[in-house]
Amino acid sequence: MYVFRYFLLTLGGITFFLLGLKFMSENMEKLAGAKMQKVLQTFTKNKYSGVLTGAVSTALLQSSIATNVITVGFVSSNILTFYSASAIVMGANIGTTITAQLVSLSGSDAFDITALGSLIAFIGFIFTFLKNEKLSLIGGVMAGFGMLFFGLDVVSDSVSYFKNFDWFRKIFLVKSDLLLLLNGLIITAVIQSSSAVTSVMIILASNGLLSFESSMFLILGANIGTCFSVIIASSNKPAEARRVAYFNILFNIVGAVVLFLPLSLLKTQIGSAFMSFSGSIEREIANFHTLFNLLVTLMLLPVLKPFTNLISHLVKDKNEKTIKNDTRNLSNVYKYNDII
């Protein structure tokens, strides 16, 4: 009976977290409105400003999925090019890590972010009743922020109950680095939020249920798992938009493949290095999440043009294929007529 109770509480906490992210993201999108289109067009003149724009936009929206889906929409409407959008996607992967950074502060005795979030949520809830649309939307953002941390607090109180169960250990305490990566990928693909998965990792670690070394590989998988919804959203879009979605997943796959072996071989040394400047395991996980995405961006930024060209070659335009086939058929008809 207790198992079912704590399972429901954990599920409810994660739901509150995801609803908080959703409220924040939706209300921020409405606040930005048409301005976001102008901002993305203005500040993506080169790949460096594009990365910065993607990072800041996602830090505000609190959802890399939201930023990437909006970007896919702009590309399909010919507002942005695939090349400009790819830089935004790289920045979005960095910006989404701000959630984990905030969550990592909730474990600090000097800074009770859950209590602060509850106050912000209460004020935001009052704001949602105001007739001024802008203030009402700001209130929605504030309410979402509070729900996010309230949800995590519920998860934190409930999750420690499961530490002695074998199935729990097989998911989060498994010894295989590759299985940890796959677990992170699958869980994030189901939940559709790398921020939520990373935040739960921080809570597990703060309760002594997850090591920093294991969290590194879960994060590698989580970064890949969060890309699937963008691929689904782009499935019926033009080729340029689909290329953005595939760039997103290949960006994270390349990062995971390149870093997997060094992390696996040097996990103890890397753990010690992160602890030296992080101070706590919560901060370690949040910092690794941010630095991983920064490092992959720095790796791919110098070769962004050939990388996007490769994806353009792999993801073909269906209409282009049809035109080519029609041209071939016409040329065959002409040849046949010539023979006659």
C-alpha cells in the first residue's frame, strides 16, 4: 500500500514540475509574441549571435523543445534558414540547462528556492486575475515557476522510499555506463523533458541515491531523448524544417559518442575535478549538464557549415525528388519519340 502511495506522490510531483514548465513556456511565448520572430531574425546574422539567441530564448522559455519547435516553424515558413536555425538549436541546448542550475540551488540551506518559488507562485496566481493581459501573462509565468519547485519538493520527499527496491536500482543505480545512457534516453523520450529528468537526478543525488559518475551517462542519454518530440513535430514540414530537427538529435548523438569513452575511462578523475569547484553533488550534476552542452557546441561550431551541409545531403527534399523523377520520365519520353 505504501509503495502505491509514494509512487503516486512521485508521479504527482513530476506532473506539477511538467505543468510548471508548460505554464512558464506558454505564457512566455505569448509575452514574446511577434517580437520573438523579429528577435530571431535580427540576432541570427552569424552563428555566434545565433547560439547566444538560442541560449537566452530557451533560458527564458524554460524549454528547449519549445524553442526548437518554434524554430522549426519559422524555418518551414522561410523566416529563418536551416543554417541560422542550427545555431539557435545549439544555443537552446545550453539554455535549457538553466533549470537544473536553479534546481541545484534548492538543496542549499542558505537559499530555500522552494519557499521562494511558493511565494512567487502565490503572487503570480493573483496576477492572473488582473485585466491587464501583460500582467496576467507575467502572473502565469510566476505561477509556473512556483509549481516547478513545489513539484520537485514533493518528488524529493517521496523518492527516497524506493531506494531499497531492486527495480529502482536497475534504472538509476545500474553499473553499466551504456545502460545508464539508454535509461536516460528512454525515460526522457517518454517524459519529453530533459530538464525534468536532470532535476530528478539532482534530487536522487541529494538523497544519496545516485552518484555523480552515474548521472553523467544518464545526462548523455537525456540530451538525446529530448529530441524525439521535435522530430515528430517536423515530420510533415518542408525539408529545411526537418533538417533542423535532425540537426538537433545528431548534435547530441555526436556529443554522446565523442565523450562517452573519455567519461567512462576517467569518471573518477572527472568527478573529483567537478567536486573541486562545485562544492556539492547537486551543483556537480547541474554544472556537468551545462558544460557538456557548452563543450559539444564549441566542438561543432567551427565545422557548423560542413555539418549542416551533410544533414542537407542526408535529409532530401521530397518535392525535389519528385521533380527529378518527372524530369527523367519526360527525358525518356523525348528519347522514345526521337527513336520513333
